[in-house]
Amino acid sequence: MSDTVIRATGLGKKFLIGHNVEYSAMLGEAAVRRARNMVRRAADMLCGRALIEADEIEEYWALRDVDFEVRRGEVVSIIGHNGAGKTTLLKILSRILEPTTGRVELSGRVASLLEIGTGFHPELTGRENIFLNGAILGMRRHEVLAKFNQIVDFSGVEKFIDTPLKRYSVGMYARLAFSVAAHLETEILFVDEVLAVGDAEFQKRCLDRMSEVANAGRSVLFVSHNLAAAAALTRRGIVLKSGRLIFDGPIDGALAQYTASLEKGKIERSWGRGEHSAIVSADLLDANGLPTTTYVPGTPFNLQVEVETSTLPGLSLEFLLRDANSLPVGFYSSNTFSEVALPSMPGRYSCTLALKPLFLASGDYSFDLTTNSMTIVVDHKVTNAISFRVAASNPSTIAYDFKQSLGNGVIALQLATPLVIEPSRQGRAA
Amino acid sequence: MNDWPSERLILEAGRADRRYWGDLWRYRELFFILAWRDVALRYKQTVIGLAWAFVRPFMTMVVFTVIFGHIAKLPTEGTAPYAVLVLAGLLPWTLVSSIFSDGANSVLGNSQLVSKVYFPRLIIPLAPVIVGLIDFVVSLVILFGVMAWYGMAPGWHILLLPVFIALAVLVAIGPAMWAAATIVKYRDFRFVIPFVIQIGLYVSPVGFSAKIVPPGWQLLYSLNPMVGVIDGFRWAILGGESPLFLPGFALSLVVTAGMLWLGIRTFRHTERGFADVI
């Protein structure tokens, strides 16, 4: 018996995507276009083609000529930018999508977790949903029965197990969903981004569970944006870029390749330069010092900026943090806040800023970067130099997400000591 | 877990999956659990719950008996009370139309599953069969109640009723599978289905006896497979009062088999592309 459990050769997937041509304000023209589209759709239906709601159709290869093999017991990370084809690859491997070209050979029972809680129904109770979800993931009834108590224990929602799911908080829902998934026992497992849920403590438990699975000799293909998790869980990494496999090898190499492609993307963006200085690149760093686009509230906030300077003394590096509505929410100036200016020796410098942890609301943020000369004249300005997202923000231990969109600002105020509430002296006097 | 194959599985464009029917059997638990889900959800947050399965056919029976039997004064079959004639047609009609309409919308309704996990998709349009059958069994109680009210006892013919129930299910699932697969791609058909069911109610002998169709037209009328199913039901329930028109019944069987073949074929051909277009 061969030791290869997954063999993909020349794998490709083509999608048809539609574009809308620019809308014209002329009523007549719009009507003509609509009529033309209707005729085209009717023709598509008669020929049995899929309908696409758009004016122009383009072919798009989400995956192209991908070859790789996975051996028994191997755990492999698939990393790449958004739209690199990671999810498409997993969907093909898990038989949801049919490949356009190439073939895949699989040996062993396969389970895929493209999201957790697939098929969960809000009207059914937690107990009922465990059986439903288990069956959907391919578990047999007796398997679910045998593991039922483990699943409930792991989720920590035993009190609400007979409550309809619609009464669950988002966090409880995620816990229950992950617990079912965590107890799948198949030879091959595909996992997509499911760790991006729950609070920090639960995420850690999920990671532990993942490494248990990995150590149990099963083959796992793991898609994640969480580079730290990828590095911790896997020894081999596959990097996808625009649908092509650009790297397949040790995870360190894969991460380096991925980061390099991130940086390359930055340089391609060309930020120009000022008269006396140039901001070359800027990144938000994760705990391992790798560039990231997500920030977890309350964790160290590290920024790294590369600048080129000239002989002009007293240049200040300034940061302006903006929220999703572009409203300024924070500011830092090296000259005025730290009394440090950029060196006046011409050259390229790397500035590292370790900000104190911020408890930011979940949502999108960006930094505008400027270099200012002494006379408060902007020398080089890069808007949106760093953009990042806070996926979830929970200042407490109950399930809650403090969102930008709530309109309560962007910073969760945190207490230095526990909240004290006691009868007021004045109240007693009256 | 042992009947899960660990043999090689090959995924390729346009490749027919030889193991499909085996997979269908292996996923039988999912089939039952999806059916169970639909049953469990059907009467959630209703006051009278399962009683709806009684109320609906009963009220329809009353309305049809009054309109067709008393106002239009259509003839019954033999000496059977008109209400029993109507119920014997209404029961299979409700069974078929509910399986057809639930089945037709089922794949689209479960799009979340289709785009996230693999299982033989044929399970989805088949699950409504169970839901339909449960409602059917409940309304069978009404039928026997009404027959007892009129002092009628079923003859030996009733033993063949399960055969006609199976036939009714087969009549429904062919078009249901075809429509389920087609609706995924062309949602226009979602608007067509209720219309088809409405027309079907009037072109099928639900509120009246198929015997009122002139003899020369009987064979043509039997092209509608519901004619065979309803005639079969009336034969099984009313016994000798309602003799079966055999050539017509045979024709209904042929049409049913044809629709079943078309349904499975269409579904199997489009199934692999569901996740692309849903």
C-alpha cells in the first residue's frame, strides 16, 4: 500500500465572472442593455449554461496547474493572500467543486471543515444540532452517541444543551460548532480558517486540539491567515499565489516566501518620495515579528517602518490612526512625543515602534504616515500605509463583540482595578 | 465505520463516480436526519402543531365535497359517499404535490450545505418524501374516520394501498429531482412550480371521478400520471365500486418511469456543478 494519501496533478479550476460596464444615466440605453441581457440569459438557459448577472463575462482561473502530494500523517499548511485559491483548492479536494482540469487521488475517509456549524439550525436545540451537524460532517450516529459527552464537555455549554440554538450567544454557538468538528475522526482532514472564532481562551483550546489531531497520525491540510498557528501546527507549507503553487517545502521557507511576496506587493505599490525623505515600507507585526493584517486587541502593538533620509536634520516621523470611517482616533509624533528625530545621516533606516496594547473595537483601521520637517511642513505623506483589521474585540469573558459600528467609539475603556460599587455616603445621610 | 471505503477515490472533470449509489446508501443516516430535521421544524412554534395535518385535508375535503358534489352535482363512483371519493383523491394529491414542491425547492433551500460539505446531493430532494409520508399517514386517519362515519368497511383491495402509495412517491420524485436540479441554475422555475401544482389540482381527478371523462379520452387523460395514482387509490379504498381502467393505468406507469429516469439523469448530470452556481 502506497503511503501517499493525496495526490493532485495539474489541478485547475476556472470560473466565469461578470463585470458591469459603467452605468449610463440614459434611460433608453439602460433599457436596451437590460433587454440584451435578458435575451442572452434566455439563450444561456436554452443551451444549458449557467446564468451570470453582468454585462460582460470573463474567464477567471482560481487555480492553475497545481501539483502536490501529501503522505500519511503529514500536516500541511496552505498559505496565500486572499483570492490566492486556498479555499477553492480545499473545496475541490473535499468534492464540493469539480476541477476543470487535472485530477486528484485520495485514499482514506475524508472530512472537511470549510466552516464550523455547517447546517446548524437555529430552531433546533444544541443536542439536536450536534446530531445534525455530526451527520452532515459524515459521522455515524453511533460515533456521535459515543462521543456525545466529550463533545458537550469540550464545548462548555452543557447548561444550554436543550435550549434552541437561536438563544445562544455567538460565542456559545462557535464553541458548540467547533466541539463537534473537533471530534471528527477521519484519515484525511481539511480545515479552513475555523480558528478565527471564539475568545482567546477557546482559540487556544482549538489550537491544542488541532495539534492533538496532527499528532494522532492523520493527514491534515490546514488553511489559515494566522501565520503563528500555521508555524506552530505544521512542518510543511504550500504557498499559493494567484492560483499557482509558488512554494512547497518546510514551513519556515513557506512563511518567508509568503512574507517576501507581501513585501514585494508593497514595493510594487510605489509610495513615491518626499523632498528630503521617503517612507519605503510599513508593517504591523505579529507576535513572531512577521507582517500581519490583523490585530488582536490587548496584545503588543508593533509597527515597523523603513525610511530613507537625507541630510536634513530634525525630521519627525508621525503616525495617524484612522478608523473605518477615516476618522482620526490616535496620533504619534516622534519629535513631539519621544523627542527623537530621524537621523540626518543619509541612508535607509528601520524604525520599530512598540506601542502599548490598545483595546480597539473590531473593524478596519489604517495608519497614515508622514515625515515632517522641523517647520511642520509635510515632507512625505503616505495615506493608508498600513491597513489592518481587528477581527473580534471582547473586553470581558462573556461572549461579546465590541464593534466600531456600535457607535461607542473605537477604544474599550479598561479598568486598572475591579469595579467598585458600594452604598453612597450621601445617600445614607439623606 | 468499517463500511466506509478506504479505497482510492479519483476526482477529475466529468468523471462519472462509480461509487455514487454506494455512497447514497452510506449516507442513509444523513438522509434520515435531514428528513427528521424537516419534520421537527415543520410545526415548531405553532399552537396546534401536528393537528394541522388533520385540519388542512379535512377542510379541503369539506370544500371540495360541497363545490363538486353538491353545487356542481358531479357523479360519485358507485354508491360511495362523495366525501370519501374526494378524500381518496385528495390524500395522494397532497402527498405528491407536497413532495414535489418541497423537493423542487430543497437544493436551493440547503445551499449552505451544498457549498460547504460533500454528500450525494440526491439525498436532499428525497428527504421531503419522509415529511410527506408522515403527513399522509396522519390524514389516512381522517379517511378511515370518515369511512367509519358513513359505515363503510374497506375490502381486501386496501391491502394493495401501499403499492399505490409507493407509486405516488415515484410520480412525485421524478419531477421533484428534475426541478430541484433546474432551479439551482435557473431560479425562474421557482415561480413556475406553484403554478404547475395549481393547474395539476384541476387537471387531476382530485375533486371528481376520472370516470366523468368521456371513454374516448380516457387513454389520453391517463398521460397525466396522477390519474393512475388516484384511480389506484380509489380502487383500493372503494373496492369494487371503482374498477381500474387498466390500459390507462399502464400508461401512467410508463409516464412515471419516464419522468423518474429524466429526473435522475438531469440531477446526476448537473449535480457536480451545483456548488459553482448556487
